[in-house]
Amino acid sequence: MAKLTKQFEAAVANSKSLSERPDNGTLLKIYALYKQATAGDNEEKKPGFTDMVGRAKWDAWNGFKGTSSDDAMQQYIDLIESLS
């Protein structure tokens, strides 16, 4: 567990220094996996239709509902490594 957490923290640090900015879909996936890994299932109220960015983030995070923290961390690590 501690090894996975260290790898996750390293991936988070690496995500801030990617050579190219990922496309919006990939950025949403990075955000959603991070939130699922650190906060668990999305229990927040869905933003209103005028908040397009907030809704996109909410939908992306909600798409990982039921994914364990460890699985989300591993998927995040794999995604960041594929972008590096």
C-alpha cells in the first residue's frame, strides 16, 4: 500500500511537468482519477447546466463511481506514465 501511495504521489508531481498539455478529455480523466483516488465516490451535488466546466468534471469523476482508491491510483499512475 505504501509503495502504491508513493508511486501515486510521484505521478501527481510528474503530471505537473508533462512535456505537452494533454487534450481536454485526458485532462478530465486525470482529474477524475485523482478525485476518486483521494476523495472516493462523488457525493457532491451536480452543478447546474450553466456551469459547463463543473458539470464536465462532475460527470468525469462520477464515471469512476465504485472504483476503489487503490485501483484509481494505479490507473492514474498508468495514465501519467503513458503521457510522459
